[in-house]
Amino acid sequence: MESIKGIYRIGNGPSSSHTMGPRRAAQEFLERNADAFSFRVTLYGSLAATGAGHLTDVAILQILEPVGHTEIVWEPKVYLDFHPNGMKFEGFDKQGGVLESWTIYSIGGGSLANEKSNASEKTLPSLVYDLNNIGGILDWCEKNGTSYWEYVEKHEGKEIWDYLANVWRVMRAAVERGLEAEGVLPGGLGVRRKSGVYYIKSKGYTDAMRNRGLVYAYALATSEENAAGGEIVTAPTCGSSGVLPAVLYHLQTSRNFSDTKILRALATAGIFGAVVKRNASVSGAEVGCQGEVGVACAMASAAASQLFGGTPAQIEYAAEMGLEHHLGLTCDPICGLVQIPCIERNAFAAARALDSNIFAGYSDGRHRVSFDKVVEVMRQTGHDLPSLYKETSEGGLALPFLPRE
């Protein structure tokens, strides 16, 4: 299994699969074809269906257009077999001859893949883990008397802490910027930023109501920053980037957890996200929002349980609940924007993650359905969902907003 660095990617929103992935692909293609006179990029399936709302064309043009004229071709009805987020890059010389034609896929979380491997041709995955499922990792932890973060350190090396420290710095900054920002989010829906208002209103309540309002505010803050194209961390995607930071920021500021404890919680959350990415998907275009917000909730549930001293079994139980109770969640963003229902979903998932931690903490960690089983069910459920519910904005909540012929 690859490094948890693939779960935590720093970049700009609004979408890891529709913005960060295509931008990265354009950069790789340009490095190989810097002498090209012009380019053509064909977007297929989900990338074409909601690419305009996700700024896919903007991300690509920012890279290629300064070098040569770039044509974007939209093919929303054409789905390539490997993944719904297909792209074909073509570079041409002055005579119109093809220098290179490259088909690549944006598989979620900013990662690229081709038909041969879950990676771009330039960067093969860093396979650092010897176990690919939580059941095996849990057994290892219990056998050795260790926690998940120690398993991460054993395989990633101590340098992982510097990487996670930077991840946490960016996460905190996104929350704090979001709380200060005001105004209407770009895209035409007229969605106003609400995190600052929620933050202020929460101060008027006491105890549980105040804490819940703060969690909402922190999740909204990062999600609104993402929707505005700000710098965030995928966890595991841009569209679900508000869940984990909200939980960690709230627990650090309210319970005085040290940065060291927070980084260990990030490591624990990362291994759960990596398992899902390895055995199912974190791409809304492939499995729906259960693979984005659902996985983010599972990661945040595991992180919270880690911080509150959960045993490896209790941590696994918390993560299982976080994902299980998002099974079947569709990805149907209105007008293809990462705003409605995405932003509110982050806030609700952050609250649900804290509830999952409490529920698991009351138990001894034993339960009937394993996290790995839920991951497999999520994968199958996602494959069974019709394409109009998987980031195409052709059904569900998005349907009433489709243009009428």
C-alpha cells in the first residue's frame, strides 16, 4: 500500500479529482512536450460533465496556454472503461503533427492513474506498507502492543512527522482564513460564506450547543475556502477537506491537545484513508460522495478516538461507524459546483465523527461488521449507483437546476 502522503495533498480547490488532478496531469504532459506549438485536451465522462463548475479547464489552461494555444474538448457522454475521469492530452508541432497523445485518469484525491497502474507514468506509487487492510494492521498493533500511528512511523520513517506538520499548518491556516472571510462564493449560485457567522453565534450558547456550533464553523470555514479555490489539504479529497481539520482544530483548541498528539491523530486517520483508496476509491465520480465525505468522516472518527485514548479496536470501530453510516451517499453537486450540498455535508460529517468516537468509546471495541467489510460494501455500492448520481450533476439534487430545453 502506498504512503499516506497520497491522502494528504496540499493544493488549491475546489476539487482534487477535477482541479488538482488535471492540473498535475497538464504539468507532467508539458514537461515532456515543452516544445509543442499547440495542445488539445479532451475531457471525458464526469470530468466533462462537471468540469466547468470545478474549474477543470481553468486549471489546465493555466499550465498549457502560456506555452501554446490550447483547445479543450468536452465529451460528457463518453466514458472510458478504466475510470469516469478520463483525459486525453495531445501536443502538436507547427505543421499540426502529433508529438504525443497521452490518456490519463484523475482517480480522486489529486492522484493520477493509467490502465497499467494506480499512478501516472512519471510517479509510480511509493509502496511502503506491507499490509493492505485494517484487519491485518489491527492484528499487528494488538500483537505488538502499539497504536496505528506507530505502525505508520515504522513504515514511513520519522520524516513523516515533518510532512504531517506541514499538513497541519495548512489545515489550521485554512480554518482561520475561512473564519475571517466574508462574501459570496464564486460560481453563480449566490452562496454566501457562513463560517464566521456560525462561529460568532456559537459563542452565545453554552456547553454542547457551543461546541457543536464551533465544529460546524470550522468545517464550513475550510469547505468555503476550498470552494473559493483557496489552499487546502485533501483529506481524502478537496470536496471533503473540511471534515478532519474541523475535528482536529476543535479538539486542539478546546482540549489543549499538543501538536504532537494532533500529528499522531493525522497519521492514524491517514492509514484508514489509504486503506480505502487502495481497496475501493475516494473518487466521487467512481463511488459517489460516500467515498469522499464518508471516508473523511471515517478518518476524523479514527483521529478523534486516537486523541481520546481509544484502543486500536475502538479506533477501528469509530472509523467503521463513520463510513458505514454514509453508505449510499450520492454525489450530485448543483451546477457542478463544490458548494451545495458539499459544504454542509462537511459540517454534518464532522459532527458525526465526534459522535462515532463517543459511541465507540462507550464500547469495548467489539462489533459485528468490520471496517474492511464496509469498505468492500462501499466499493460495490458505488459501482451499482447510476452514473447520474456520481459527480455528473445529471440527477438527484442537481436535477432541478439543469437547463431546460
